[in-house]
Amino acid sequence: MISNAYFHPLSPIPGSKLIASNNFLTGISTLTGRSHYGLDQLHKRYGKVVRIGTDIVTVADKDMIREILVTTDYPKSIIHQGFELNGQHNLFSSRNKDFHKNRRRLVAPSFGLQYLRSLEPIMHECIHVLIKKIDELLENSKAAKGKKVLPQGHINICSFMMRLSLDIIGETAFGQSFEMVQDDVHPIPGQMAKTLRRSMQQAFNPWMKWIVPLDFSFLEFGAERVRARKAKGEKGRRADLLQYLIDAQANERVNGNGETGNDYEDMISGKLTDKAVETEASVFLIAGSETSSTAMTFTMMFLVKNPDKLAKLRDELDLATASNPRGALPTYDQVRNLPYLTGCINESLRLRPVAATGLPREVTEDVTMNGYFFPKGTILLAQFPQLHWSDEYFPQADKYIPERWIPEETPFKPVQDFTFYPFSAGTRNCVGKNFAMMEMRLILATIVLTYDISAVPNQREDYVQYITTALATESYVILMTKR
Ligand code: HEM
């Protein structure tokens, strides 16, 4: 430990010598889900580049983050191996550039704007169920079967956003809603969340593997859905993410790029095998549920706490949907280019990024960056939330100011490039960004148009990050009345 702290090539990097002398303390801090608070403190104390383990350095410098994520585009770190599913590399977990390039080429078009348009009716269907359910509760709060009965008009919006995003991703990635908004009893989401939380903790604390085994049986749910869709052939065809993967697999086979039959070779070269299709559908479920739901919950939290911003958003939405008959949901075309709605979402993603502990990347060759020497194998945590929270790049950084995203309205200089990374950047940026923005715009617009919403005071707002950020209490209650 002494040699790690004082004689290691990373020793000149600022930080606590005790924390730098081992990886145990940083590993343990991930068990609480609150390591983002500790990282923030460490940066405040030691500066923009801080050593937090034998071979782990957290970086909050704008130019270095750009170098790590975009310019050199370092591969993901060994930590991501914890996200291998079914023993398969996948789009999210892969550290191999060739695999990733091939898999991304096959998967990314399913998130193209044109293809996403076909998902609008599916999203609308799920949002209709939400409205019906909230209306039921507003009429009679005791309709919350088996749940805590809240005072009349009080709705746990955090729970509903989680359940709705699970239903939407269930419908689009597996062709079947989990019916969480309606019943909230499906066992798969809970089982998945528990396993993923543990797998993240094990990624930082490998010794835990011997104590708590991981239960990946939730993957069988997805695999069954994929097999069922394939078995139905043309009759089962439906425009969704799963269909896109099935069609991409068929095309690869027709074009002579199908599987070779050597399972290992096929896996490492990124071929769309049956297992790969099943795995990627599950990756969508994992990557596309808590992320969007947390972002929507926080956006609503900021809106109810800033009634002037909420009123301004309502005005923008009323104008954009003025021609709609009463009760009609806003369409994607109506909400996709609204500057204030986008500003409200961006501002929430800035203040509460879903990757609050930063993004780990691995140095593949010895390198000197900004005067710091990093030996091969160093894990660099690209700590982009520190940029989001810095007055240097975002004046009055702790305030919710959607106007800062609108050039004609901002009281500040325009937001600088390479200071805002909610969906990351470079080749490993979020493939689901368009999907998430579409979903968030539709849902937020619907809620603000359909209900008067306001704040319920004195609630906990602290948040944890195991896989992605979430409110620690899994609850945020707002007051709602039908408009
Ligand atoms: C507000 C919502 C979302 C946010 C803020 C978000 C953010 C991110 C971030 C920061 C990364 C990079 C992770 C890393 O480097 O370790 C990422 C990757 C990824 N996201 Fe998202 N995400 C969101 C929604 C979604 C949705 C809805 C999907 C799919 C339906 C999705 C699928 C993925 C996938 C597959 C990757 C890995 C991409 C690759 O490495 O090529 N995300 N996301």
C-alpha cells in the first residue's frame, strides 16, 4: 500500500494517499450508491484530476474529458465486463473496438429518426394507460390496489415514470408491455434491477462474486419473447425495435455475413446470432428504462419547484397543440422541435445526469495528457457531471434555467461545445438518445397539458447511482388535478 501511494507512476497525481493506496475504499463506496457525493467532495478538495485508487483517476478537466471520450476515444474499462449478459459481449459492455463497430452498425439504424416514427403509436398506447390510471387515482385514491394510499390528488410520479418507461421498452424491445402502470406486479423488472445493482457492485468489488451469486434468469423472459416473435414469422411482424433486430439478422444472412457456426468466433466478431438478438433486446431493457424514467422524474421535480418555468412550458405546449381535439395526445411532430421543452429536459439532464459517477475508460498505451502521466491500464473516470455543475461553463450552475439553452433568450453566453455530456460522446455515445428524447418529450408534454401539477414540500431528494441515477427513496410525490 505504501508503495502504491508513494512510488507508483500515478503517485504525483493529487488525492488522498489512503484512498490512492488501494482500490478497496473506492470499491466499497460504490456499495452505498452514493459515491457521486464523495467524488464531488474530492474534486472540490483536490482539483480537476484526482487519484482515487491504485490505478483509477477521476478527471473533471474539460479538455481532458474531450480527449478521453471523443478525440482519442479510449475503450471502455474492465468494469464494463460486469455487464456481459448470457456470456455474450454486447453493445453496451463491449471493450473491443472491432466488435463494437460491427454491432453498432447493425443495431444503430433501429434508433434512426425515420424508424422511430413507427414507434409513436406504441408510445401513445402506453401513455393512454398512464392517463387512465392517474385519472382513476385522482377520482379515488383508494384505487391504488395493494399500494400505499396517498392523500387525494397526491401522485407518486417517480413510481409512474419508472413503470411507464418499463412498459414502453417492454412493448418496443419485446413486443409486450410489462403492464407495470396498470398492475405493478410483473416480477421481471424487480429481479432485473436487483441483479444489475449487484453486478455493478461486483464490477468494483470482484471479491463479492464468491459471496453473492448473480441471478440472470430474467434474461430468459426476453429470449422467450424473441423466439415467439420469430416463430410467428410474417404474421408476427410489427414495427418495433425487436423486429428491426430480427430483420437485420435475416439481412446479414442473405448478404453472406451470417453466423459461421463457430459460436466463439461469431460472438467476438459481433455477428447477429440468435443469442446476440436476444441479448441486445435485453440491453435495451436495461439501458432504456431507469435512464429515461429518472430523467423525466427529475424534470418534473424541477418544474413543480419552479412554477414560472412550468407556466412558460405550458404556454409553449398549449400553442403547439392548439388545434388538437380535447383529450388528444400531443404528436411527436408537435413536440419534437419545441425549444422550451428541450431546454427543460436539457437543464434537468445537466443538473442530474444519469451517469452521476462519470464514465470509466481505459488507457491502452502509456500516455501523457495535460502534463499528467497515465501508464497503460489506468482507468480514467471522465467526470463530466463536474462540468455540468461548474459556474465556469454554466453561470448560476445550481439554478434550473431552461432559457440558457435557447440562444435568443439566454441571459448568458451560449453554452460551449464539449461541456454537456448527458448521453456521452464519441463512438460510445448513447445509441438510444433519439428514442429517449422522443419518449421524454411525448410524456412530459402530455402530463403538463393534461394536469395542473404542483409541488408537495418536504420530500427527500437525495439520489443514488448503482447502474444509473435514481431517487434514493424511489418516490417523488406531486399534486395533480385534471385540467
Ligand atoms: C434519458 C435517457 C438516457 C440517458 C441520459 C442515457 C445515457 C447514456 C450514456 C451516458 C451512455 C454511455 C455509457 C458509457 O459510456 O458507459 C449510454 C449508452 C447507451 N445507451 Fe443510453 N441513455 C438514455 C436512454 C437510453 C435508451 C432509451 C436506450 C435504448 C432503448 C439506451 C441505450 C443505450 C445503449 C445500448 C448504450 C451503449 C451504446 C454503445 O456503447 O454503443 N439509452 N446511454
